[in-house]
Amino acid sequence: MSGKPRLRKGVRLSFDKTRDTHVLLFPEGVLVPNATAAAVLELCDGESTVDDIAAALGTRFRGVRAQDVTDVLTRLADRRVVEWT
Amino acid sequence: MDVTVAPPLGMLAELTHRCPLHCPYCSNPVELTARADELTTGQWLDVLDAARDIGVLQVHLSGGEPLARPDLPELVTRAADLGCYVNLVTSGLGLTEERLADLTDRGLAHVQLSVQGPDAERANRIAGARAHEHKLAAAALVKEAGLPLTVNVVLHKANHDVGALIALAERMGADRLELANTQYYGWALRNRAALMPTPEQLAAAEPVVRAQARRLRGTMEIVYVVADYYEKYPKPCMYGWGARQLTVAPNGDVLPCPAASAIATLPVDNVKTRPLRDIWYDSESFNAYRGEEWMREPCRTCDRRSVDFGGCRCQAFQLLGDAAATDPVCSRSPDRGVVDLLLRSPGEQEEFVMRGPVAAR
Ligand SMILES: C[S@@+](CC[C@H](N)C(=O)[O-])C[C@H]1O[C@@H](n2cnc3c(N)ncnc32)[C@H](O)[C@@H]1O
Ligand code: SF4
Ligand code: SF4
């Protein structure tokens, strides 16, 4: 995928100390992303491509492939959390 | 009690009951909190701190009309600074470009704007005020500010024209549209006979909503809330009592559901006399219908009890005088006949009793 992912309008990513986890906040509710999804979402700034994101993650985690990032983002797009620009 | 109580996710903060409109479908209680009994700014700030402290992530600033509170900006700042998602639930009256720009700067995340009908004439008649044009202007301001907009319409016999309402919401640029059939609480219960949609209206609406939702996928999300009296099973009210959300009324009363003041037998705690954490975890009111322990037959052994939690406690109390009964909307309830009778002979009322201020005490 060649686009640049970003959080949809109205969706915010934040860290919740009470639950000790990242949370995705939007008008209808709250989603708790898993650690991988949260790491990807933190890098979705509407400027970075999937390759950029995979490269940035590669400095923190071993063996990150662009395909893994695409898979995570596809699932998040289905749930209307991210959109492609 | 042997349920593990999870922290709350959301808080409905009813900042005031004062409101410029007179919607006959209004779910707020018949007896409203007077201005003099509203929590002060300092008390609301403490409520926000306490709410975040126990895990609240979504703050819905509502009322009445939240814009009637001059301290709204301060409350938005606090809630946003605490890391909460801040939603303004408003009639749109009193929203100006300056006020919205200020609220947006302070961290407002989302606006939910109510509309009463598909055109100015019908909408203003239902609102009991010249409100419709203000709402269109308010929607335009929200869009210009770049905030996501949910339009909310409460559906009833006099406005059940979902095609026209969807078209209106599209023109307003809504990201989401909630079409919610009236829930009969508070003032709305007084007008039930005049508000109750006909089976023909409901049957006509559903395919329109389905087709339009498909057409608008990706542009405008449509949420349709069914008319529960006509359903076979009750709504999963609040996703369980004391499970996800709490409501703080204008006077500081803390309720497990916005309509719960209707349950006359429910002891109610207040933020002025008890810490919010205690109220959430230990109060009689929040524990009364938590989990499944309180359930009787047929809910107790029903395969749907984790799906709908036995329905709505307020409805059981209002229709049967017993908040622990199965929601009489349920076809498995021995009292379903009560609802069927209401649908067969809803009463004589044709005219609305418009919402008016009836202050408590
Ligand atoms: C009580 S109002 C307060 C905020 C503001 N005055 C307004 O009407 O938008 C909160 C929300 O509840 C909705 N509402 C009011 N009465 C209702 C009812 N009987 N059933 C379902 N929703 C209702 C309103 O449309 C609004 O979106
Ligand atoms: S539903 Fe109507 S009358 Fe009730 S608070 Fe909202 S705008 Fe006011
Ligand atoms: S009997 Fe109770 S749990 Fe079962 S469907 Fe009806 S309301 Fe829900």
C-alpha cells in the first residue's frame, strides 16, 4: 500500500495509567490496541509511509516487515481507526 | 458480591438542566435541578479529577444545555488536560464561532448536535423554539473548526422521516448520524402516546436506513436505535448496570444510568458527600443490579443474559414498579402483556405536552 496512514478525525491515541495500556478514544467508545498496534499507531502521522513506519519500528523491535505493518493497518482501517491519505 | 468491578470508561456530566428548548421527547427528569442547586465550578473540577482517577476516559458534557454554563471552557480544559476524550452534547443554541474556537483550543474532541426534524417548520414546532437555523449554523461552525460532528435525532411519530433526516445530516456534513427512536424516560414518558411511532413508520424506516447506510459507508456512519417496545428482546441497557458508565446530575447526584432517578426505590449518593471512587465501587446504588446476582427468572438462567443483561432497570420500575424484574419488553417476560397493551391502546393523547422547567422542591 502506497498511502500514508493517519488516525481518523475524531480518534485519539492516549496512554491510560489506570489500566496501564494505550487506549484509542473516539465518540462511540474506547478500544484497547495491543502492543504492536499501539506502536504502529504512534507512528501514523499522515506523513510516514508504511516503509517508514516499518523502518522506525525496526529500530525498536527485531524482524519487522512492511507486510506486518500493512496487516495491522488494514485491520485498524476496517475498524475505522485509521485512514489512508 | 462476586463480580469483579471494572473501572468506568465514560462519564456523562449533566452540567445543568437549564435549556432554551422544550422538546416533548426530553428524557431528562420531570423535576429539574434548579440553578441554585447546580454544582459549582470547583465541584465540577473535582468531579473531573476524581473521574479520571478511577479510570474515566470519555467525558460527555451535556445537560440541559451545557453552553448555558459560563464555566464550560474551564471544564473542557480540565477534562482534556487529564487525557480524556471530551464530547460536547448540545442543542447548538449559544454556540458562536468565538466560543467554539476557544473550546477547540482547549481540547474539545467532538460535538454531538441534536436536530428535531427534517425541516425548519417541523423542527421548530417540536423544539418549541426557533432553533433549526441556529443548528444549521452551529453544524457549519463545527465543520469549519475541523471537529468531528455527530448529528443526533430523536425519532417519534411526528418526525419519523428517516430519508429526509439522512439527507439533512448529509447537508450538515455530519460524520455520524444517530437516529434514535425515543426512549420513554423522564418527560418523554408523559408524551408516550403522542410520541410512539406506528408499526408502519418503523417498517418503512428500516429498509431506508439500511440502504442509505450502505450508500454512505465511509462518509457518514448511521447508527439506528430501535423502538424497543416493538422488539422481541430488550436493549442491552448501559451494557450492564455499573459496568461502563456513570452519570453525574447537575446537583451532584451520581447515577448508574441517566434515567435512574426514576427508580424511586434506589438510594442515591452525591459527590458532595461521598467520594466518586466509593460510589462507583461500593455504593448500594451501583451494586444493586451489577452482574447477574440480582436476576430472577426468566433472566437468571436465560442464554441471553450476558447479551442484554436483562434489559433496562428503569423501564422495569416504570412499567412494573419493580426494578429487579425482567424488562417487560422481553418476549420471555411474564409481563410482556403490559407492553403489548400499551402498543394496542396507547391512549388518547394527540398533542404534545411541551418540556417546561419544573424545578425540584
Ligand atoms: C438530554 S440531551 C442534552 C443535550 C442537549 N440539550 C440536546 O438535546 O442535544 C442529551 C441527548 O439525549 C437525546 N435525547 C433526549 N431525549 C431523548 C429520548 N427520550 N430518547 C433518546 N434520546 C434522547 C438528545 O437528542 C441528546 O442527543
Ligand atoms: S432534549 Fe431538548 S429539552 Fe431536553 S435538554 Fe435537550 S434540547 Fe433541552
Ligand atoms: S429473559 Fe432476561 S436475559 Fe433473557 S432475553 Fe429476556 S431480558 Fe434478556
